[in-house]
Amino acid sequence: MVHVAGGRLLRTQGVTAPAGFRGAGIAAGIKKSGKSDLALVLNEGPDLAAAGVFTLNKVKAAPVLWSQQVLTTGKLRAVVLNSGGANACTGAGGFQDAHKTAEEVASALSNWGTETGAIEVAVCSTGLIGDRLPMDKLIPGVTEVVHELAGGISGGTDAAYAIMTTDTVPKQASLHHANKWNVGGMAKGAGMLAPALATMLCVVTTDAVATAEQLDTALRAATHLSFDRLDVDGATSTNDTVLLLASGASGVTPTQDELNAAVFAVCDDLADQLMADAEGVTKRVKVTVRGAASESDALIGARTIARDSLVKTALFGSDPNWGRVLAAVGIAPIELDPDRISVSFNGSPVCIDGVGAPGAREVDLSGIDIELDIDLGIGNESVSIRTTDLSHAYVEENSAYSS
Amino acid sequence: MVHVAGGRLLRTQGVTAPAGFRGAGIAAGIKKSGKSDLALVLNEGPDLAAAGVFTLNKVKAAPVLWSQQVLTTGKLRAVVLNSGGANACTGAGGFQDAHKTAEEVASALSNWGTETGAIEVAVCSTGLIGDRLPMDKLIPGVTEVVHELAGGISGGTDAAYAIMTTDTVPKQASLHHANKWNVGGMAKGAGMLAPALATMLCVVTTDAVATAEQLDTALRAATHLSFDRLDVDGATSTNDTVLLLASGASGVTPTQDELNAAVFAVCDDLADQLMADAEGVTKRVKVTVRGAASESDALIGARTIARDSLVKTALFGSDPNWGRVLAAVGIAPIELDPDRISVSFNGSPVCIDGVGAPGAREVDLSGIDIELDIDLGIGNESVSIRTTDLSHAYVEENSAYSS
């Protein structure tokens, strides 16, 4: 537990930490392994305000197209999420499947006593791209998951388990504000993980009173500085979705700044958990580019280094091969002067003004956490990117995913 | 042997295939392994015309800065190349080392009977970035390599061996034109291999009569379509250099078109050899994007797919995971319509108009050569990129390079 953003941050609770939310997760048979694969998050209100950000990939999955449409109302009653299939590149039939799923959730919730329209239900999917979902499993699963909707925090944890694919652990975080309101969230994502305005799948909830516009502001600010600065493998998913739902159940109306800080704290912690559990990870790496002429230059520079296969394999080998960092940043389309670049690894200078520092080859990178600090020496802007190394396990996991 | 560009193409000869050139390669002790590490290519004229293209990396090695300066004269007597050290990120001292090397070559050649100035000597280096070259080994090596300058083709082969780093085979090609003039070339490069206007190191020679301007035109056209379309790991070296030297010794003056075609044929064949020997390669992959709105869109699309870690690991696993190809092209900053993209693997359709084709998961990719064909369906432009898979061997080789 840490104190941040005016409250306490926990990892034992997620979307059901705030008042007004229920969650559930079940094994509906979508995954051949029989593992949990269908999650539901329900907002019991009194408010139904919501906001969302989605993948910038031009190839968008059917559930993304559906949820973008739904979010234009600024209102969400529920989010249904499945693992075991991305429902991407599935054509008109795939979109009908997403729509049908929302209708079934709405109908099951209405039967359960919570009047709901399909237009109030966001849909998220994750898994292999290109196959239709097994609707014969999913539709009965929807009825079942509604019946499992539990009060209390356990339902949120069940939901967090049900959205995992190659994740090895569920990711949850909650922020309990001193002023008696809360933010909670869950996320999944271990590969195809270079979110562009969102991460793989993430649902954030709050019992604060806030309008859809305030939620949108808070969510965009938070994802810009958290998920957007996570880059495991340079690959942006077709299904990236982050949703923020507010129940207003605390009766507390935080200021926009308080809301921003709390939503960011939860998103940032979830981004950290995503990095730590990324496919094949053996090193948790923070790449900071400072002294840049602009924030955009710092971001592009840090991202270019974070994506460089030669830098990432060197880190896997605990090899302080700083020349690869110079070569990587040198191809970034940013303003730089090669003779003013300085680099340090874990705080030890390895390159000063473009030339190797004494002892650079002896810097110890054998630990799990590595900080690469690149000072361009020409400005005042700084950006950090979270990434990982490129390991045998990454190759192994990704060479045998669909088969 | 193949017939191409009005002549015969061989891989048994390189830079000394054209008349007027001598070559040599020796072990000067720069590499700790004791392997061959110093090469010299001499143009005996009568002409000394030359052109060069260099890395676009903003972090340029000292020998690149030196050779760029030298090439402003449009004239080269000799090229000295060392493996065992890149002389990059070595500051003013490193530049002095490159200059000193050129001076030593000029002096040794003058003593040997060929009057030469340092300004007529290009310098190329390859190896680990960040360390100064062992000049106490290199300088005596220069005298020795001049004494080894052999007539005939064997000197060229010795030179091709001396520039290898993680290459497992030397790369040579020669084009013997029906009109009695020739082009020869050698290249090295196995990693940090996404040439931007050049490849790691490449020297091309011809005994045609041509001006520096004609050579420059031919070389830029050739590299644009050969080395620039090779992308093994997205990493552009600090040392990329391609030089073209003409001796005029054949007495034949080809047309610009003939010269272009012959230089391209040699460069294209060398690019093919570089792909086939890339670090960790288990698959030789050609990614073609066709039906693009512009050539630039086709190039960016093909390169984005060729660099995608998830596509490359799937290919390593012989996994026809076409969804990853869609996800990759979807993040390329190009014009596309997700519902018009069709993909085939080795000629078998796997995705038609953005939706999976029947039998897509059963396409056999177990062979060494794989062709990915992506039709955007919105225009007429097409570009192919050579790349490789991302294998355990790539990770292994690059996680233990400098240590």
C-alpha cells in the first residue's frame, strides 16, 4: 500500500472497490483450456456516466467499433469482456456477434432486475485475431455471468481473472481517497502491447460524482501519461480499450484535478503491473529521455530506444552495450546533437557527450530493474517509457501462440 | 550463375572481378579472435572516379565522417576497411584515428609505388560501438596489407573475409557484361541491419568508364531499391557505407541505363546474401505490399510488417498467424481501408477483404522461404522488403555480443 493522489493505493481490489459496482467472472467455454473467460462489470448507479479511449490501430476489432458507438452517449450500465478470442478481422458477422452479446447482456440484466438497453453495454474482447467467437458458448455464458454478479470486492477479482490471456497474474488497483470516494481498475495485456491511447483491455470505476465530460478529461490525461508510455513490443492491438465508469454512489464530487490525479494513479499502477507481467519479461526497464527540445521529441526518442531489438536483447543479456542506445536514438526523427548525448545505466554514466565513459563496460545490469537515462543535452523536456527486454521466452511464447 | 542486366552474375568473385582493382585482407590483431580483420581495395586506374552513400543515422561513426569528406572530391584511390571495432562514439580522438589510418594507407601505397594522398583514401569500420581502435595493431597492419595486395580475384575474396563480423560467410557478387566491362562488389552485415541509404559496409567496383556523377546516379538508384529494402531488425547502423569505384580499365563507356542496371544487379544480389546470412535467420522472408495508394505507402507498410516482432516470431514458429499481419499494417501511418485488405502466405489466401479465408490456419510455412503478400486494394503501387524471422538464435547472438 502506498499513499498517492490524496489516498491509499491497493492492489488487492479492482473495479468493485468503489461503491455502486458489481463484478463477475466465469468459465463459459470460450477458451479451450476451460479457464475463466467471461467477465461482467455492472454499474448500479445512481449515475451511469462513462468515457472511453480506444486503439489507434486502423484495423479495429468488432467490439471496439461497437463500444465506440455506445460511448457517444456518455453513459454505460455494464461492460462485458471475454478472453479466448479477439473478434477482430471477422467482418460484418463479427460485428453482429458483438451487438448480439450486448443485447443478451441487456436482456439478462433486465431479467435480473436491472433495466438495461443494449446501447448501455460496452463489449471488449481479447485473444486470437481472425476467428469468430463461439456464440453457442458465449450466449449461455452471459446469462450465467449475470447470475454470478456478486456484491463486495470478490466479484471484481473474478472479473480480473476472466480477462487474462497470456497474463500470468490478474492486474487490479484501487485508490481510496481521504475524502471518502474511490477509484478502482483492472487491466489485462502481456503481448501486442504498445497501447496507442489505451491498453489492451482496462476497466476503471469510480464512485465519485462526475459528468461524462469530466471522466473523459480525466481518462485521456491519465492514459496519455500511463498506458501510452508503455511499449513492450511496438505492436498496437486491434482491441485496445480503456473504459471509465462513474456510479456517483459515494455522493462526493471531487474537483477535476483530484479526479485526474486519482484516475492517473490507478492507470499508472496498472501500467506498471502490465510491464512486470509482459510476455517473456526478465527485466523491467524504464527508458528516460531528458534534455530534449520538446516533449514530443523526448517521447519519440524514448519509444525508439524502447523498441530497439538490439537494445532489448542486450538488456536480456545484462550487457551494458550503450553503443546500441546511441545507434537507436540516432535514427529517431528528432532534434539531436550526437556530441551532446550522455547516457547512464542504473545511475552509472556510460557515455558522456557522445563518448564512452571510463568503466562503462563494467556497469552491473544483472538485476531485474534497469533504468536507462539518456540526456540529449539540448532542452528541458523529459519523458519516460516503460518497457521490457527481448528474451528467449518472448520468442518462445510468440512463436507458438495460435498453433 | 544467372543472366541479368546484359551479363552473367557470379558469386565467386567480388571487388577484384573488374579490371584495374587489387584487393587484400589480413589478420592485423584488431580482433581478439585472431581472425582476418583488415581489408584494402586499390583502384589502379586509369580513372579514379567514385561515389558513396552513407548511413542516415544522426550518430555517425568517425570513418563515415571522414569518408563523406573524402568523397566530396568524387575520387578514390583506395578503401581501407577494418572489422573488430566500429570507431563510433569515440569523439575527436576517434576521428583522428580514422584520419591517421588514411594517411598511413596513402604513405604505404606511395612507398609501394602508387602515389596516393590521404584525401584519396576512404575508411570503413565495423564492430562494437564505443571503443577506440587499437592503433598499435592497425598501423603496422596497414603496411602489411599493402604488401599483400594481390593481382587477380583472390585478393578480393581475402578482402571480403576480412570485413566479416557476425557474418558466417563472405558476400561477393560480380556482373560480367556482354560488352566486356564488369561490376564487382563485396558486403558485410548480419545485424543492426536496416540500412538507410546504404548497408553496413559495401564496396562496389567497375572497370567501366564513368564520371563521379554517373556513378553517384547509378549507386543511389541501386541502393534505393536493394539495401534500402532490406530490414532485418529495424536497427540502422552508425557505420553504414556503400562505395562505388570506377577504374575505366575496360575502356568501355556504358550508357547510364546499362551502368544503373549492372550496379543494381550486384547490389541486389549482395542484399539477398545479407538477408540469407542475417543474425539468427531461420526464414528468408519477402514482404510485398501491393495495391497501395503510393510507393511510399507501400514501402512504409511493408517495412512496418517486416519489423513487427509478433509477425517475426510467428514466422519463426511457421505459424500462419495472419491476424498479426493485419494488426501490424493497421498501425502503419498510411492510407488503408481495413475492409479491403487481402493477405496471402506463399501464394495461399489467408485473409480476403479483411476477413479470414477458409483454411487460413492450415497454410504450410515450414519451409525456409516465406512470401507475405498484402494487397491493400486501393491503388497500384507495390514494394517488396527482404527480412527474416525473429528466432532464439537472434536473441542468443545479440544478448552476448559485447561481453
